[in-house]
Amino acid sequence: MFKFEEMTIRLAIICAAGIALNVLGAFVAVTLHLEVYLDTLGTIFIAALGGYMPGIAVGFFTNLFATAFDSRNIYFGLVNVLVAVLTAFFAHRGYYKTLPKVLMTIPLLILVTSFSGALIEELMSLSNSFDSFASLAKLFRHMCDNFSNELPDKSVAILIVFFALKIIPPTVKENFHTLGKMQAPVPDEMRRAINTGNKFIASLRTKMVSQLLFVTIVIAGMISLISYNIYRDFAIRERIRIADGIITMVVNEINPRRVDDFLARGRDAEGYHDVERTLYKIRACNSDIKFLYVYKILDDGCHVVFDLDTAAIEASEPGSVEDFDGYFLERKDDLLAGRPIAPIIGTGEYGYLLTIYKPVYDSEGRCVCYAGIDFSMDQLNDYGRMFIAEVVAMFAGTLILIFVLSLTFIENNIILPVNTMAYCARNFAYDSEEARASNIDRMRKLDIRTHDEIENLYSAFLKTTSDSMNYFENLKRSKIQLAVMDELAHKDALTGLKNKTAYNKDTASLDADIAAGNAAFAIVMIDVNYLKRVNDTYGHERGNEYLINAAKLACKIFGTENVYRVGGDEFVAVLGGEDVARCDKCVANIRAAIELFRVNDKLQPWEKVSAAVGVAYCTNDDNSVEEVFKRADADMYKNKLAMKAVRRD
């Protein structure tokens, strides 16, 4: 297990390597003019090796990096994130272990990425609106094109990753699997028990994940809604500004002194055609102008001064009277008074329009008519749909990344530590000293390092349990010693060394020294190897001789007064006082002697003493001799594993 700072650095390096692999793959494909892209090679590799969190991070930040070259890449980050999610999902379920299974993942991966990519592209295209069968058919064709383009690329990338995973050492894979974990790896038995014992609706995992999912969706919805409203308000203000500028041009072309003449004589009035041609030119400058007209507002309606023909509607003749539209009735008094009115936006017979009326004043400040413009707002809806698609595409990958990061944090910092502690407490066995010691050791091996309240809870839980068991063991040991003091010998009958009873008696005083804070001693654990083999092969007499030789070796190195035989093939040396200073040298000497026995072919098997040796020193953190003993035992066990790793017989 790594420290938090080291883990963060490793994650950053892994993500950077994955991004570099994506960039390198794309560069190689372009340079060699290959028919593939290879721009998701790093995403697939890291997701298959490290799981959801690093894979999604690589996919997301690759597209973020690519925006420096093409800003549209930010919208397709979701596609790369989906590649990581699907890859991690399949890898977690073992699909990357065999070739037939990994081949099965290719069509589904390409189908998802092809559809999501086509959908994003179509939604961000102004020419598309998904309101007809033709649009859906176009989306399907687009998806099919993407599928055919992606098939060779994703197939090659996945196969490269599959074969790369085959040559990666298991230790490297294990390091990837432990990234993000805030405690030691959990044994399979414990993990299975945890996973099967917490699948109920009221579990902490369910509550936190549900709340996280809800918050994520709410935040995504709020961001999209706020962004859209800001965009829409800006777009409307911008179109009002454009329409107002156009209508101002129209007002400047109207001579207030000629308005009544234009009404009375129409197109026969002098200069009428010149103004009309100018108005047509103004309308032609912007395709969004739907209607352009000039009205004189009187009580009986709108008297037409100018009205321009359109392709679909013939213009009204000068002097004719148009009825007030419904939404103008409430503004009639302002219009009759010649006051400016605010722009009107609404949907009517001619579509979604922005209508602006601007008064034309004479030299005395009287309103003689109004210039009006109906500005089409239909395209605003198309831009709004495209904007929403861009926002959703841009934020979807980000939100998935945030969700996975938060979920990983919750799982590793809260759920897993709490569940493993609960498992240890629930399965604590009191049957024997070995069982109790095993339970304490199992709790200690959790090694929870979250650096927060969870770690404090674990430390308190471990200390309370350990102290309780130590107290229980000490009490039990005292009762046994009092009961059998006169009956048990303090020496081992075979070796002549002090036995387990003597060890318990002699080390009992050390517990008091530990409590007083003035303890200074070391424990050396010696576990004899191959005793059963010697017994089975050469008989128990040779086995006894083998043990005696081991005892002699221990006494020669550590001194007879310090050595105990605490089990059938287990010896313990307790060094205190000035002997503590020579402990390391003694351990080195006995290991060297054992190595000399091993390579000496002249010795008989029962003369070639072999043993695993472990040592532990009492520290201020220890609460009992038993704790020091367990550390020595654990160190011995490591030595035993190392010796097994180099065994040749």
C-alpha cells in the first residue's frame, strides 16, 4: 500500500503515460499513413490495467489536451470516457484474459462509441432537427459510417492491449489494482463475505452512491439550464441589437414630411419608389428579416405607408388599413401617443418572431409613423439546441469523471475500511489463544491509512481489541502459572533448554517494564525447518537429534540463559540489558551458520540445521511482550518465505 502523496504521484504519472500513449499512437498512425487512428490506445490500456478511475482520467484529459489543436475535441471527450468505462467493465469481468472473450467486446465498444459520436455530431449540426423519420435515418447512416471507420481502429487497439497485458508482470498488475486503496489488500475470502453481506437497500454504500448520483445529476441539470439561459438571454439581446440597428436604418430613410403624401398617393407619390427600393436593399442585407414595413398608427388601425413583398405573402397596398394584432392591443395607447415600445417576442401565425416598432418623428418631435420589423427567431431555437448539445457533450465526460472519482474515494476511504472492520469484529473467534492471536493479526493487517476519522476509528478499534485480548491472555497465563507452578518443570526434557512455561514466567516481568516505560529487550524467533521430513525419512531419533543440534546452535549464538524452546520446532531467544546491542550481529551469525550448514555436503541431513529467523525490538509503541513476539514471528515468517523461494531440494 502506498502513502497518499506517493499514490497521487503514481496516478498522475500513469495518466500522463496513458495520454502520451494516445498521442503517440495517433502520431504513428498519421506518420505511417495507416488506416487506423490509434488515438484511444492509451485509454484502453490504462482502463484494462488500472480500472475505471485512471482509464476515465486518461480518456478525458486526452481530449482536453487535444482541444489545443482543435476546439471541437472537447465535445467528444464523452466518447473517450465511454471507451474507458466499457473497457474497465469488461476487464473487471475477465474478458481481457482470453482472446475469444476480448473479441466479443469489440462490436459492443464500437457500437456505443459510433452511436455517441454520431449523436453528438448530429446534435451540434444546425441543419439537423430530430423531428422526422428522415433525421433518424440520417443519424443511423452516420452511425453506420462511424462503425465502419471505427471497426479496424478499435480492433487493432484492443488486440494490441490484449497482447501487451499478457507480457506485463503480475506484480505490475497488482500495483495497478492497489492504486487508490487506503489500506492493505483485502483477502479474497473477506472480500467475498463483504460483497455478499452488504447488498441491501439501507447499506451505507447504497445511500452514499444514491446521494452522489442525485447530486451529480442535479448539478449537471443546473449547469446546463443556467448555461442555456445565459446563452439565450445573450442571443436575444444580440438579435434585438441587430434588429434595432436595421430598423434605425429604415427610420433614417423615411422623410417625416412625405409620410402623409405617401399615404394619400401611394406609389404615385414622388420619391416613393426610391425609398421602397432602399427598404428592399435593407431587407436583403439580413436573411432573418421576415417582414419590413412602415405604418401610421391611428384609432382605426395601422395605415400602411410601406409594406414589402415576400416570396410567400403579397404586400399590402399603401394607404390600406391593417387591424391591430392581439399582442399590440395592450400597447395601443403608447402607439397612438407616439411613444417607443419595448421589443416583442412571441410565436404567431408567421412563426417565432422578434417585432420592433421604432417611431419616426418630425422636426417638431411629433410621431408621424412607425417603422416595423419582424425578425425571425426560428434559428435561435436551432442554435439553442446546438448549444445544449455542446454543453451536455462538454460536461458529460467531466461529470462522469467527477462521479467516478467521488465514488472511488467513498469506496476506498469509507465503505471498504468500515466493512473490513465490521467483518473482523463479526468473525472474532475466542476459542483458543491461536485463534485470538490470529484475529488480532488479521485486524492489524488491515493497515487502514485514510488519514482521517476512519483511521482514528480503526486505531481505537485495534487498540481496544488488542488490549482486551492481551489482558485476557495475561490473566489466563497467571492463573495457569499459579495452578501448575509446583508440577511443571521449567526445562525442556529433550534439549535441556528453558521451556514455554519458563518463557511465560520470565517475560511476564517485561510486561511491567513496558507499562512503566523502561523496557529494553529484543525477541528472536527461530522456527526449525524440515523437522517432519527428518522424522519421516530417518526416524524420530534422528528428528530429536536434529532438534538438539538446532538448540545447540541457538545457545552457541545467543547464550543458553537466553534461549527457550516454546514449541515442537520453535525456539525463542530473549535478549535484554547489554545483550540487546549485539542482537543484530547474533541474528546475522545464526543465519550465516545456517547457510554454511546448507552448502556443506559432508554433513548428515540431521546435522544440517535449517531454520527461519526473525527479530523484533521493543519500542515505545508496544503494549506487551506478545506484540514484540508477534512482530518477531512475522519477521521470521518473511524469512521462511524467502528461504522457500531459494530452496533447491
